[in-house]
Amino acid sequence: MIIKITGAEPKDIVITGMASNPGITVKSYEESGSPSHSAQVNPFIFTKTLAALAVESGANIVIGSATAINYGDDGKAIKSVQYLDSGTSKTLVATDVLISAGPWTPKIFPRAHLGAPRGRSIVVRPSKGFSPFVLDANIGPAPHGPLKDDLFLEIFPRPGDELNDFDIFSSCGLDDYDVRLPATGDSVEVDEESCNDIWETLRSVSQDTRRRVNHKASVL
């Protein structure tokens, strides 16, 4: 098996148990970042933290689903935002709007032309420690394994936090455009086959992957 890895020096490349696997050869690598100028965050916790800081600074958070931006008679100046609160349409008066709706942005701001790739990832609980490096790895198929082609994975190690009280690493495969954008993020269809491919690929390079915690799909 050959692994092409971007992001760390060979001595530090450890997806838990990988270093002790005699069937693995690191073919090439290059460093794309260091602790002095790069980092990774958990998106959910990061967003919650930003919201809490905003409230501390005097912001008022209203939970709802934005449905439209309303303009004045000139069609340019913003006057309000329409949103749904538990199925009821409400209006929030506004003069400035910051849109951070991701792929749903064109639904309320049609001038924005954005694609809606579907991401897929799994969360794994390792049985041993692993290095803190984020890896972008192109992993070749294991001999006699179920997969026939290389698989590109992003691998994110994360210490225990409010979501998991144990260390995990999250691994993502390539995005696709095979499904239409659903109404909400919770409605994104999970691609079970692709998630299983990620799991099998990780297992092929590490015998210390304890178990899958979950898998998910998201729209980026």
C-alpha cells in the first residue's frame, strides 16, 4: 500500500497505529502548514463560541429560517428580513444584512451563484494516541481489500470536547454534486457507501481505529 501525504514530516505522520503497519509505504509528502500560521477548529463549537461572544457584546440572537430579504422602493436599500419561527412568518427590520447561509445563500440572495457540494465524513474513536497533525492523504487500495481505487481523505485529529469526552479523529472524503440541495442541513442524504469506503480505507492503514462513532453528510 502506498500513501501520498501532505501536511507533516514522515516521522510525525501517525494515524494511530499507522507507523507500526509494515504494509504501508509513504511515497511522498510536503508540508502545507505549521502551528505558527495554521489551525483547525470544530465548526459546531466554533459557531457556538462566536454566538456566545456576540451575546456578551450586546447582540440579540433570534433563531429562525431566513426566507427573504426585503428591499425599499428603489430595490436597493434593505429594509427587513423575512424569516420563519416555528412555521410562522415574521419580519425583522434591518438596514444591513450579513449573509452566512452557505449553499442556501442564493435562495434569499439570487445574485449569488454558489454550488452545493455534498460532503461526507465519519468520526472514529482510536484505541491509542495519535499525532496532532491534520493530514491530506491520497491512500492506495489495500491488497485483497474491497476497494480498487485510490481514495483521497482529509483526516482531522481532535481532543475530547463538549461533543465527545474522548479523543477522536474525523475523516472526510471528496465532495459530490449527486443530490439536490434539500431545505435544511438535517435533510442532507447520507451516502452510506462512501462513508463505508472512508472507514475501510482508514482501517486498512491502522489497526488501532477502535470504532466508528458516527457518520454524516453535510452541504458545504
